[in-house]
Amino acid sequence: MEPTQNNVHSAGPVPTPESLSSTDNPVLLVNFTWRKFKALISEKLPGTEQTAPPKYMINYNTIKTPSLTFHPFNEYDKSVTFGSGTLHPVSIHADYELHGRKGTLKALKRWVTSYTHLSYNFSDNQDGSPAVMTWTSQTNFKNWDFICLDEHSNPVAKFSSNLWAIKKMGNIEFMGPRAHDRAAQEEILVVGMTLFTCMCLRINNLLSFFGSIFAQTGPIDKETAPGLSKEQQIAHQDRIAHQNQNLHQDQGVHKEMALSKYQKLSS
């Protein structure tokens, strides 16, 4: 479904998809099945055009809630879920749940594709408070790209949807220091696909137009976010320390490689 100038516009300048892409970034491919009204999520094998067996599955509900249900792919047990997304016929905001923790995907502006949500997986705060994530988008004749930025405005993921595809809905590319973190990937999958479906609803639903007029837009108040338990805070701090250690190691490797290359060129 293609956005039009009369419906939703892009939220100002954002990093171009070409500048974000890298062959080293993990990518999930989203394939939609119209007959079953489901989407299968597969991981793209690095350095190839092939994909691994399905990793996740999304069930879509047009009448019942939640609107989207996310499952680990298991053809023998479809009762296990790790996330869900709920759309509203009038409100332009959306709700989601990730591993039992509920959150809100809130519109920052009425007529611009600009949303925000709170994230514990991308938080570097020692006190355990969540990070404020921002979603923006840009579109052309073929693709509609949704880009997620962290608190420092660094891109951490991009969902590139194919506007003309029947089955190959698009792909999700992860980037940055948490690109290979499974918890972060699942958060982007749940929130990103909920946002994409929400925007498709807004474009094709007249009630969403009136919802945009009366919507209370703006940032999410961090104070309203549920806090972490003592055990969760300890695990959160350990994760930050581990990630910082890995980041310093990666920076050291890059410096050594750059120095080695410089020495070879100088000799």
C-alpha cells in the first residue's frame, strides 16, 4: 500500500537507506502468505541471497485483538508467543507487548510518519530507565522505509517494505552494536511490524483521519514506564558492561587493522 501526499508524509531528513546498508548487517526477510494471512520471518544467510528456515511467524487478525501475534516458528506448537501488536480503528497510536512487558507506540506528529517508543534493550542508562527510540520514514515509487533511531539519533534498524510485492513484504536490517542481539532484534520486529501495519491502516481508514485531528501527540513520559526489579536491574547493568567491553574490543581490532594497513602502504 503506497502512501500518498494527501495522507502521510515523511518526517524530514533521515539517513538514506543506501548509507545504512552493509553486507555485515543481519537481515530478516518478511514473506506474507495471503491464503493463511500470516507472515513468515527468515534470516538471510550472510554473503548469499539464500535464507535459513523460518525463524518467526506473525498471525494477523482483522477483527479480534491483538491485531498481530508474534510466534517463534514451530509447526508443531503455535501457542507460544513472544509479542503482539494492537491497532485501533480511530486512534493513530498503537500498543504492543514484548515478552510480557506492555508498551505504547506513540505518534510524535499528526500528519508525519514519526513515532516513538521506550526500550530497555537499547538502554545504556545505569539506573535501568528505558531509552527513547524514534521511528521515521521515507518513501519512493518502489519502497517505503521505516528507520529506527536510538536516543543519540543513531540508526539501529531499517524495515524496507516493497510497495508492489504480493508475497515478499520486505526486509528488516539491523545495525549498530546491538545488531546481533536477539532481544533487540525481537523488539524491532514487534514494534516495526506493528508500526508498518498501523501506517497501512491509517492510509486506508477514514476514521484514522479524524483520529489524527484529535490525537494527543508528543514524546512519551519516561516516568510512566514500569521500573525494573532488582534482579532485572542487575542483569541490565551486566549487559551494558558486557556490551561496552565488546565495543572496546571491536574498536581495538579496527585500530590495529587500520595501523597495519597504513604501515603496508608506507613501506
